Amino acid sequence: MLMRAMRRLITSVVLAGIALSGLAGSQRAAGQLPAARLYSVFPPGGQRGQKLEVVVGGKDLDQVTELRFSHPKIVAEPVRRKASGGEGAPGEEIVPNHFVVTIGKEVPPGTYEARVIGAYGVSTPRAFVVGTLEEVVEKEPNSKPEQAQRVKIDQVISGRADSEGDVDYFLFEASKGDRLLIHCAAIRIDSFFRPVMTLYDATGRVVATYHRSTFEPLIDFTVTENGPYLLEVHDEIYGRPRIGGPRGHHFYRLSISRRGWVEFIFPPSGLRGSTTSFTLYGRHLPGGKPDPHVLVEGRPLERLDVELSLPQKSLPGVTIDLFEHLRLGSQVAAPSPSLEGIEYRLPLGADGVSNPVLVAFATGDVVIEQEPNDRSEAAQNLNVPCEVAGQFGAPGDRDWFEFEASKGEVYEIEVLSQRMGIAADPLLVVQQVKEKGETVEMAEVDDQILSGVRPGPLKNNGRYAFNTNTDDPAYHFIAPASGKYRVMVRDLYYLNRGDPRFLYRLSIRQPRPDFRLVALSHYPEDLGPQNRNREPWPILLRRGGTVRIDVLAFPWDGFESDIEIRVEGLPDGVTCRGTILRAGETAASLVLEAADNVARWNGPIRVVGTAKIGEEAQTRVADSATVVLLGRTARFEPQSRRTLQTILSVSDEPAPLLVRVGTSSPVTIQRGNTIKVPVRIARHGEIQGAVQLIPVVVPPKVTSKVVTISADQDTGFVEITADKSAPTGPHDILFEAKADVLYRRLGASSDSKPQKITVREATTPLRVHIVEASN
């Protein structure tokens, strides 16, 4: 105990200067207008069929009166109290940011989304968990062993790090022979908390620990003696605000139970529309039997065979559990046909279910990897196309496969592991086997920056806002001759590690060109190449202004067509011209514009893309995404995930300015030429000084310079130059208007001192047609 206290003290001293320097920068004046951001709902979950009081926290949550959930049977009402206007004050008043939440009995267990609605629109989402176990809330003081809070087995405790250095202690009684699973959910529920858990017996001896594993925060402990057990829980840096992050949003859900836990399902995929046998591996599985060949931390996992009927397509849902399987740390899986599927939970009886697992839709007939195949001469034979289900099960594990291909045959060879939320780091080797048995290495592929399986450089389209960097390799295979080929896959660190939970899927398929889209709000800051500053940011459109939505395209298997992008479901008074992504481009921006008399509104919208695949036009609805944990340049990266809907808020608060570039009609520019395009500024707010126009979306081989329009001018020009090699056809160009604004918050008195804010507002987009130069 003394040594642990010393470690806490040393950690505190080392981090103090760093944290303070980071916080100093976070206290500066805001660089954007207010927009509702929800950082916490506490408690972050509840038992179905019950009521609970929650408190919401975040930024710009002025006049919040409504809390909404993604399931219609989770409803919230503001907490009210007797008006505090003194003796005789009539009526009741709302307690700010406090709600009573009722969870219907029919709500399935799972993780849902919560958003608040206030003066600054609908907030960004936060996770809210519905469970079936009894729920309690952590109570301070419990920061010393002698202050430990008494809890019971088969309870869920919602806790948080209330201050820097906070440690929470819990005491429970257990019986000899009980197998307890202690789980601490944090990152999966959008929390900054990174748990460290230590379990002590009645003598003070450490009997189990968890700290920074690549797997779920779980302690699996079999009780050796009757009596009390003490559980210590704290954040890995003791609740510090992660150098610029928000304070008070380090929360967790701690469960101590005898309920079943599924570690993984094998195979991890099955064909769409099929009924297939799968095997669950886990702990406390009803009817499960220990498998002596599948060991985790020296203990055998139980196995249980189940039969599942898979649908033809992913089912629409109201939980985010499926999304949580498609990210690992700051990396989030690029949407792909290979990663679509369903979630499965094992029924546990008495209306309980296990944790969810992902069952993906296979890209071809599923083949189970067979050992021994760790040498090239023992390679497992495959009939391609197919999909192999395998494991990097033990240190030194390498899996070899071989197949026949005719000259000119094309296959996309793709390994899927890290993108399924698994902390493996696959390496792929492809070889050609000559007639006399000698081999020629065609490729050795490690990490990819994946936007699609194609030859040439691949890009992380979303950069820090939707980081699709991945450790999964892929290779575009073209057979140089008829004959035999080999593929080897292994974990990059295979000599030092192996684990049966390190699953992988090896897809060897014929190309199936397709595309997927992601829509996310644009964070209004100068986002240079190395700028990691990203925050959760809603889509808030002010009256007479604009708002920008970024759209990312992920082309797969050789997809090379233009994508026409539009928005559906907009309210009256809001327009969007749409945009076009030319073949080979992977990012675009949509600009929504509100009329001067638009009414307040909020609701879901859809971003839709249409393109030709072969000779047929195909339409795809964009996935929604958001940053859930903010990032800071040179300190830590933001973390993102998919969301259930793209939500737009329309405010009747006037926008500070609107800049129109050109007119509603496209302009034409010849290759090798420069044109001037007129600009008009409508100033609605107290603009201080000049307005800068910064080009932010420009097609390849086209340039435009920053233009400054002085305070006494409302018109000007921007220059557009097309290189002699600029791609012909239609393109959209977008500028951001940067200006200093004097701003008073909604509800502030007219004589209050305004705050000076530097804003960046999207201009109206300019459609240009690039044509060949005339002779």
C-alpha cells in the first residue's frame, strides 16, 4: 500500500507541470461560436424497468430542457423543485442539467445514445447503458480502504474520478469457490477514464490485478476463502484531465458478477442469409465446457456451440454496441462491405444476456484454418475465392496457405483483425511458387493507411477526425503466370506473443467494386496537417448562415466513378446544393444554408451518394460519425466512432455573417488560366475588422490565395487558377470566412460585456467547370 501511494505521489509530481501547461492553453477565449457538447451523463446507465436521476455535463449546455435517447422507451423529464425566489414564490423551477430517466421494461440490454437539447441546439451524443443487474452509484468518501463502500455481487456500480488523485474502494463478501468476473467499462461508454483495478483479500494480499491490457478491463477470479474482498479502482493517471481535456468526465461502470462473459465467437464471420454453427468461447457460459486447448492467462476458456441464422443485410438498430467492435483506441475501421454484420448476445436466463460480440458477413465460403501450417511446405490448400477464419493463437504462430491461379486472374487479398477491435498487428506475405519449387516473393505488407483495396498509396481520409489508419494489410493480386501461390499471415510480434483472442479473417476474393460514405460535422478551426485539435462538435446551423458537413468516401476493390452527394430530410428554409466527388477523390464538403427567417428545428437528416457501379446506378446512405473524446496537438489524438444518426439543429439566433462566392450558376475556367469571382458579405453581427477568405476545399491542380476584405467593404473578388493539367469537368471550391466577432451569449443582457471570438464560417460553395484551353 505504501509503495502504491509513493507511485501515486511521483506520478502526480511528474504530470503536474505538463497538465498545468496544457490547461493554460485551454483557458483562452473560444475560437468558435457556442454549440452544445455533451461530455457526460451520470450515472452512465441504469437497470431496465427502473427510474434514476442523472446529471449531464459538457460545454455550452445553456438552457438545456430536454434529454433524448435513441430508444423511444427511454424517456427523461427535467427535475423540478420549488421556486427559489424567496418566501411566497409561486410554482416550480427546473433544476439545471438534472433529469429523471425512466427505462422501459421492454428496452433490450445494450448501449444507447443520449443527447441534450438547449439554447445551442442538439448536442453531440454520449453512451448510455441499459442493463439487467441491480445498479448503485459510487458514494464519496471512499478514497481510503477504511472508507470502502459496501457493494454486492451481481451489482453494477457507476463511479467517477471526482478529483485528481481520486481512488475508489469497494468492499464485498464472497464465498469460497465463487468464480467472479469484475469488469470496468469506460472507453466503450465514451469516457476519459482508463481503469486500473487491484483486488485484495482479507489479509491485504493482492490476489488479482488489471492494468492497461490490450483486452477488455476484466478480472477473472476464483474465490479461495470465505470473507470480505477489497477492490481498488482508479484512473491510470489518477483522473488528471489528460492535458487539456475536460475535468469531471472520468466515469465508469463497474460490475462484479457471476454472469457469463463471451471472449470471442469462432468463426468470426458467416455468409449472409445462412444458418451456421458457431462456437462461443468465454467464462461462465451456461452449458459451456472448458476447452483445455484454449488458454487465456493460464486458464481454459469454456466453449459452447450455437446455431445462428444470419440476415441478408445488417439490421437497423438503436444501440451503438456494433460500432464499438469497429474501433481500437484512436483508430476506427473504414466502413466496408467486409465489416458489415450483426451483434450477438448469449441468453443467460432470468432475462439476462451476455456482452455482445460481432458476427461479420463473410466475403466468401468460410474455411477454418487448420494446424499444423506454420511452415511453407505444410501450407493449407485453399480453393479460392474463400475466406479463412484463423487465430494467432500462440507465440511463434505463422499460418501458411496455398492456392492455384491462372495467369491474369485478379484477387483482393485482405486481412481483417485490428479493424474488428482486436489488438493484433497482422503481417501478410504473398509468394509465387515456381515449377521447381523455388519461390519469388511478390509482396510483404504490414500496416496500411486504408481507404480501399487498390494498388498505389492509400489514404486516411478522415485524418484525426475519423482516423482510419489500420494495422491490417491488404494486397491487390494479379497472377503473373498460371500456377501455385502461397500466402503467409502472422502477427508482427509473433515471436513474443500469441493469444486465442487474436482472431483474423483472410479474405481472398474477386474484385467487387463498391463504395461507402461517412458524414461528420466539421470542427471550425484552422486544421493544418499536424493539428490534432478536434472536439465533439454538433451540426448547428444559425439563421441566415451556413454550416459545413464533411463527407468521406471509401472506395473498395477498384471502384472508380464519380459520386453525386446530396442531403435528404432538410426542413423548410434550409437548402443544400449538393456536391460531387470525382473519381479518385475521397473527401468533400456539403454546405447547408439557412434562410433569414428560418424557424427553429432539430432532427435527423441523411447524406446520400449515388454512383455507377458497372452500368447500374447505386445509392449508399452515409454512416454518421463524431469525435467522442477530444484531441490536442502533440499530446494525444482524438477518438471517434460511428453514431446512429446525423442530427441537424437549426437555430433562430442570427449567424454573424454570410459570404457568397459567385452566384448560384457555375463558372467556367480554362486550363492554364486565372479567373476572378465576385464575393459579397452580409454582416449580421458585430464584426471587428477585416474578413479573411481562406480556400479550404480546392480540386487538384487548382489554386486560390487567401483574400482579405477590409472592414469598410462588403464586396471583393477571389482568384482561381487552373493548372494546364487540372482535371476537366465539374468541381466544387469552398472558402472559410475568418473574422473577429463581438458575441453575447443567448439570454445575456444587452448591457453585458461581449466576448471577442474569432469565427470560421463556411462560405457558399463555388461550382467550377474546368475545360480545355481554347487554341
